[in-house]
Amino acid sequence: MNLKSMNSETEPENSEESSSRLTKVLDPRPDPNKWLAATLLNLLERSEEEPEAREALKWAIPQLAHCTAPAYVDQVFADWIDQYIELLENNQNKVNN
């Protein structure tokens, strides 16, 4: 992954922090999960104009998916999984009919 795409200041999460955005950088040490979320959202916002940001996301998303416990994925993304399974079953029914 190209760290250059991560060098930009990370967007704060709320409007109070947003006002001091130029003077404050989110420190990842006290809360790395908060920092990661802010960094990924920042990359997403920049991804249309900056190919490096898009490439960083393409690298980061599988890293997160592969190290996340399957039970946690089942819990957090249950709605997405249910919708996907429903689509699979509907497509299978169309093929069988």
C-alpha cells in the first residue's frame, strides 16, 4: 500500500472537531479504531479524484475483511448477508423453473 495516500490529514468525525480540523490531526494511539474509520472515510471521499486513495481502499478493505472474525461479520452485516442470500435463492429458483 502506498502510504502517500494516507498522509493527508484525517477528517474528524463531528462538526466540533471539524472546526479545528486544520490544527488537529487525529492521533491513532489512543483509539486506533476511530482513527482507522476516519482514515477510510477520508480515503472514500477522495477516491473519485485521487487514484491513490482508491488503490489504498482496494488494499485496506480485504485486509479488514480477512482479519475480522466470521461471527462478527455475521452479526454486523446480517442484513446485507440476508439480502444477498435472498438474491441467490431467487436466482436459483429462476434457473430451476
